[in-house]
Amino acid sequence: MNGANMFWSYSIVFITILSEGSGVFELRLKSFSNDYGKDNLGQCCSGERNTTCRAPCRTSFRVCLKHYQAQIDTTSGCTFGDIVTPVLGANNVNLDDIVLKGFSNPIRFPFDFTWPGTFSLIVEAWHDTNSSSENGVTSGGKTLISRLTTQRWLDVGPSWTEDEHKSAHSSMLYEYRVTCDPHYYGNGCATLCRPRDDSFGHYTCSHTGDRKCLPGWSGDYCTKAKCLPGCDEQHGHCNKPDECLCHSGWKGKMCDQCERYPGCLHGSCHKPWECLCDEGWGGLFCNQDLNYCTNHKPCKNGGTCFNTGQGSYTCTCPPGFNGTDCENKLNRNIGTNKPPCDEDESGLCKPLDQCSSRPCLNGGSCTVLDTGFSCSCPIGFQGNQCEENINDCPSINTCQNGGTCVDLVNDYKCQCVPGYVGPRCDVKVAYCLAKPCANGGVCEDLVNDFICRCKAGFSGKDCSNDIDECASNPCANAGVCRDLINGFKCECSPGWHGATCQEDIANPGNMSRHVSVRVEPESGLNAEHVIVISTLSIAIPLVVLIAVSVVFCTKLRRKQEQRRADDEARAQNEQNAVHSHVVKLGDTHMIKNTWGQQGGGKKVETNNDLCYAKSYYI
């Protein structure tokens, strides 16, 4: 076996161990009969060629499952897998009763691809010739007794299909079936349905693998809650079954009632934050009675009422009556310079109590005067009868973000536009506190709204939609695509493999299992990586240049110091030579220092180096 084949073999075994199949082909060997103990050539398993065989066969089996072949090739590899059993018995073997280590019945061939509906099956019975025959003839340690080869159509199901194979000297009874692994359904075991009840779905699975939503849920993956029956679809929503949560500006059990403009007294709305005044009312808050006379008829004793606007009126009293509502009867002094009076039961005229009619409005205090009355108004009101509410709104609007100042009694408040709250409309409504973004989405508050930054693989207002990566049909060559979260998985048809089933399997015999992989989106370099790479690309060459410069400078300096030391030694030697010559001539005079510019001596000068220079004279 060469290196490439060994690599493929180990890879297939490793993948086979780790992969999780979508179904299993099962073969149950029931019985095998070889009454005369002969092989496929009609010879005795024990080696004799006589009619009666002296020793029984030592029977084992080899089973090979592969893709459909019109002409079955028994020499090529087994696409779906193969097994070899140990010796299970002699000539006649009842396989239902065998319990043996290394052998399990039925024999199982798991697969992790869509079952194609067809297969080729090879079942061989072998005689194990561990001991040599009398004539010393062996065949690699095994002799073929019988071989079954068949191609079949087979649907997925729990029922067994029984069959019998007969040859010249033997017969074999067997049965087989294909079943899906748990949570896999359909004719090809290609439909995956795993019951769940969490944020990714609320459903069970039918016998065909279809998702069946739990009560109160709907949608392809049963992620959409069914709201309370009657809940307005446009103005309400729900996060769990049988609830009705109103959008901003709507109220009521079914979210079908609009919110009036705050402070609206005698008005209604057709959409949120309106204040449509009822008949006879006006003003921003519909609090001004435009037809007070008709609605209330305040004037008494035949007085005539006149509307003066903004909920006010005046009464024109007939002769003999006065007061705000013509409620006071006048007599005797009418037409004289005396103040009007009331006539008591005895006919005497009493001074008229102008305060008896309570003319001072809004809690004002009334004081009787000779000429009438006077009102002392409470804080926040003014006018002769305290009828006017003082406008307390500042001249410069302190309400922020488009808020409107509303006058109150000795105070004011800010009426905020949708999306803002607070005494000065300075607080933006935090919609993200309700955590509306699903599947790990990041919420960002906007004005009167929010936006979800969805993780890869999800979309939608609240990131509740799983993006279907299989929509573009990425799997080639009849491969089946399965949508995953932010990716997909291709289940390749026989003869193909690779991330998108585009690679042809050159030698099917080396593949005992089919492998599907998950394709993930590639990740790029982020800004931090780019900065680090750029910094290193500049710093490393600079450090190398500095190091080279330091080494060069050090070597040059050492060379020049060595040259200077040699020059100094040469000068000293010449001086010693002169001194010795003088001594030999018997010159006893003192040796004078001849170093200097006037000595007429020879000048020896060293080369200038990087740091200093010196000259010597001899």
C-alpha cells in the first residue's frame, strides 16, 4: 500500500468514527447450509477430492455493500463498507443462535448521505485453512465456499426483506432492510427534524419528518407566537402565545384604541396623539367651551346669554335683575342714586349682597363694596372675577426635542413628542430595555424606534429570521443542501465529495463512507491586525539596519586602535635604539628630550579614526 492509499484509508476510518449517519443498512444472516463440506469448486474443504469429505469446513463470512452496479465488480472496493467475520461454525451454521465476540447480527452499515434507493450486495462464505491440507495446498489461508452477488431496489422502512441464495453445494437464508437514524425521515433519510421548544422553534415531528407546531405557535420553524384572538395585527404584537402587547400610541385589550394627545379633555382620536374636539369644544386640549350658553343656559330671570369664547359668557339682565347670571332681583332704588337693594318679605329694602352670587371664579375671595364687589384671586389667576389663568410657560421654551409647553395653574408641563419622556422631554425612550433582538442581535435605540444589528446568519427587524444559505443551490452534482446557522452542509451523491460536491472521487474503492462538510464564511483581517503588521514591517528592517551599523562601527574602531598601538610601539623602539647608540659612544651628557616640533625629527602621524587623532615626532 503506497503513502496516498494509506492516507485515504486512515482518513476514511477517522471520518467514519466521527460522522453521525442519517440511516443504517442492516443485513441479518439467518442460516448457512453446506451439508457436504465442499467449496465452490466442488472440492472438500479438508482437501480431499473424494465423494465424502472427512473434515468439516471452518466457515466465516465477508459482506460488502456498495453502490448499484449493473455488472457487479467483486474486486473493487466497497463504497458503503464491508466486514469480515471470524469463524462462526462448520458446514451448517444457524446464525441466529451465535453469540461471539467480534460478531453482531444483524450486520450494520451506517451512512450519512441520502439513501439512493438502490444497492449492490456481495456475501461470501469462506473456509479458513489455518492448518495445511494433506497435499500442502493452501490459498492464502482461505478458500471460497460460496458467493452471493445481487443488486436491489430498497425503500426505507422497518420491515425486513427475506431472501435465499442457493449454489451447487450450499444455500444461505438472509434478510435486510434500511432504517433512518433518530430524527431523520423520508425515503432517503434526508429530512432532519429534531423536536424542540426554545427560542429557535416550538414544534414536534410527524412520522414523515414534517414540523408540527406546538399550540400557540406558527411559521416554518414555529417561531411566531399566535397572539390573543382579536389582537390588532398592525397595532399589537406578542412574544408568547395568547398575549397582546400594544405598539406605542395604542391601547386596549386588543390594541385597537388610539392614545389621545396627553391633556385632551373633550376630544377623540383616529390615530395616535390626536385631539379631535367634540362639538362645542375647542383649543389645543379641547378644554374651551365654545357654546357655553347653549350647553349650560346660565342666565336666569329672562337674562340673555352671549358666548364670549374660550368657555366664557356674559348675561344681559332684564330690568329689575342683576348679577353674573341675573340671579339678583332689584327694586325701589332702581333709577335712583342709591345703591341697589333687595326687598325682604316685609317690603324693606336691604343693601344688595353682590358676593351672594359667588362671582369670583377659581377659588377667588369676594369682598362686598358699596359699589359692588372685589375679588382677591389665588396664585395663578387674574381678572376682575379671577377668570383668567396666568400663562406660566416661559417666554423661551424649555421643553427639548420638539416638546410643547402646556400651561397649568401656577405651573406648566412639557408635552413630549413620541420617543421622548421626562420633565423637559430630555430622556429618549429606551426601547432596547425590552431586549427585542433575538439570536444574539445587538439593539440600538433610535428616536421612537430601535434597530437590531443581527449576527451573521440572521435577519429581520428582530433578527428572528434564519437566512437560508441553501437558497442559491450551492451543492453541485445532485448534492443535497442542508441549511445551518450562518452556513450550509452538502450531502453529496455517490461518486462526489468536497465542500460543494464538486470533487470527483477518482477511486471509489478507497471510500467506504461519504463525507459532508460545513462551509463557513471566511473571516478577514481586522483593523488591529493591519496596524500590527504595518508596525512590524517598519520596525524590523529599522532594527536590523541599526544592528548592522553598530557592528560595522565597532570593527572599524578596533582596526584603527590596533593601527595606532602599532605606531606607538614602532616610535618607542626607535627611541630606545638612539639611546643605546649614545651610550656605546661614551657620551655622558644628559639625554635631552628630542620630542617636539623643533627636533627636525621624522613625524609619524596616525590616520584619523571616528573618535580622535594623534601625531608623534622622533
